[in-house]
Amino acid sequence: MASFTRSKVSTESTTANFTDAEFAKIWPKPLEERKTTPSSALVDIRSGDDPQNKTAIRVIIKLSDNPDCQYDIDSPAALSQWNDHAEISTRRLSVAHVAGRHEGAKPTLLWRRNGWMEKDCFGLNDYPIMSAEIPVLTEVSIAMLAFLAIGTPHNQVSSAQVTVLKAVRAQRLPLSQVRVATSFLLRFPHWKPDTAVRIFRKNPSALPHLWPMLTECLNYAATTVVAEGSLPGWLSEVMSVIYDSQHILVEATRRGYIAASEWKSLKTIVTVNQDTTAVIQAQEMLSAF
């Protein structure tokens, strides 16, 4: 195997001296997580319809095997009413792509009485829902994080970020759900983690609430190393986000907000015989974590 020399990346110290008060402003103590509401819905991720937009994706929520009960969510705008009204704009999968079929093709999904239902024509089931009644649902968590990976158009990225951050503030996207949703999405090659993690660039305050996105990406990259002997191309941006935020992440780990074991995948990543910035950064961060 060919040898290589690791070049150094210029960096500030990975350690920072935070007082308790200073760090509390950056990383609030986590609140008790809300429980996830059980749901029988299944989720699938598919590429978008527009051949000119290679980053477009669709989230399919399946309430049964009947195609009429399978719903296509094709943009973050479809989720814009979830945090206030527990509703999602959809296309019925069975008729969404059938020319001339419009009746019933675009139902609105509502969460009411502890279950999914379609909004009827008379609004009889669209009674107001209290904010505290809007649940934590795995299928919705997956959908919200899925659209963070849309790279164009730019306003859709912002819309997705707004929806995610609003869910965080309302305690509808706990860390456990971030972990589950990210792990699920990484199985689909049309979900782009390097685009999704840009939420940390635009919203650094999201780090205490969404950090499992980063560690799950590391875990997936490590499994790729074991299986294929190489790193996924998207790891460069993910590692860069971690590297640029390491003074905060290291301190959060030291204080017990993040388990030290969350960073174990760095040990696998540094074994890759590639003189890439991602590998170099992983090597430099390994001792810090």
C-alpha cells in the first residue's frame, strides 16, 4: 500500500476556557425530551421529478399498502403548517403523476385524535389543535431533516431550516429523533449530508439541538470505510463543520452533554490511507475528543 505524508492544517487550539455562564449561553442545559408518539406510518425517500434539479427529493408517507393512502411530500413548503396546525400538504401517490387526475390528488394530512386523517371537503375534522397536542412523530422528523439536503433553489433551503428550527424551539425534534432520522436518511444516496449540515453554518445556535446529525454522519462514513475502504465524498463538508465547531463540541463532550463514545468513528476514519483534508482534520481532532 502506498505511503503518504499528512500535511498540517492551520487551526486554533481545540480547547477553550469557558465559564459556566459563558457556555450556558452557547449550549443550554437540555430539557427533558418529549416522548415520541407511536405511529404505524412508513417512510420512503425518492429522488425528485425535475431532471434539471438533481438535488430534489420526495418524502413518501405510507399509511397503508393502499396507494390511495400513500402521500408524496415534494418540498419543505409542504411542512410549513406542521408546527402551528399539525398539517402537511401532500400529493396522493396513486394519482400524483397521472395526467388529468386532479380530484383528490392533493389532500392535506392532519394529525387529529392521535392519528393521521385527510382534511375533508367540509372541514369537519379540521378542528383547532393546541400547540401542546402536536406530537413528536418519526415520519415528520425524517421529512423535516430530509429537505435540509435540497441545494437549489436557495429559498427552499431556508424554508427547510426555518421549519426545523421552529420544531426545535417547540421541543418537537428531540435529539433522539435527530439521531433516528439522520441514520435513516443516510441510507438514501439522493440525500446529501454535505448540504444538510449547512444549517450549522447559517444557524450556529442549532448545534446543541441537532449535533447527532454530525455524529451519525461520522458513524456512516466509518461503516463505509470498513465496507469499501474509502470515504464518502460528502464527508469533507461534514468534517469541516465539526472542525470549525470543535471548541464547542469538545467542551460539550467534556461537560457530559455529548458522550465521548459519540466520536469513536474518528478512529476508523483516520485509518484511511488518503491525504485528504477530512482525514487530516479527523486525525487532529481525535485526541481532543
